[in-house]
Amino acid sequence: MTRIVAVDPGRSKCGLVLVDVNQSLVVAGGVRLASDVEALVSSWCTDSAGVDRILLGDGTSSAEWLNRLQNLASVQLVDETGTTLRARDRYWQLWPPQGWRRWIPRGLLLPPGDLDALAALVMLEQSLNITCRWPTNAPPIRSEPE
């Protein structure tokens, strides 16, 4: 099993996902306070399945995050240009609008909450040229990763 972590770095909060690449499946994901990210990624790296690589967005405070994460696993910087807009589209692909909202053009709909976890997901999907499934019905924007 190949597991990769993707991190959309920020100063106060970060979006992150843990993906089983062989199954194209998000194992865990969400938005965390920046102060909690290193410990969470460390726990993912040391559990029985481990982590093969960390993909880190090259934007906000990426140099600081590179220093913090490189002792946990191999870190690769990836382009995060436009990930917020792509995350909005990806949100509606994973969780299509329901009820009367399905009649509104998706470009006019705004997903609720932070999209940082989905920004991390689209970085990973673009870098690896895969499309992943999110196994739960609930979007990750209000919850913290497992």
C-alpha cells in the first residue's frame, strides 16, 4: 500500500489529506490548526501502514513547513497555484448540490466553510494524475482529520 500525505500549508490552519494511492482513496482529511499538523502527520507516519511521501504546497509559509516535516518523511514541493478555485469545483463533484440548489449553476454556489483539505486533495490529484474517492458522505470542511 502506498500512502501519501498532501498538505496545503498556512500560518494559522492547514488542509491535509492522507491518501491510499493504490486504491485512490482518501483515508483521512480535514482542516487543522497549524500547531496540530506536525503531530498528526507524525502519527500517520509512525502507524503500521506508514507514509511514503509528503506533498507540500509551495505557497504560504512552505519553507517553514518544509523544515518541520522533512524529518518525518520525504517531502516534495508541489505547485498550488489555483488550488482554491479547483477545490471549489472538486467539492461539488464529490458532494453534488441537493434539492433546489442543484438548479443553480455551480459557479454561483459557494461551498460552506474552509476548502483547505480539498485544496490539498487537488494538489495531490494533479501531481499524481489520479482522481480519488472520499469515502464518507460528509464533506471534511467542518471536521478535523482522524
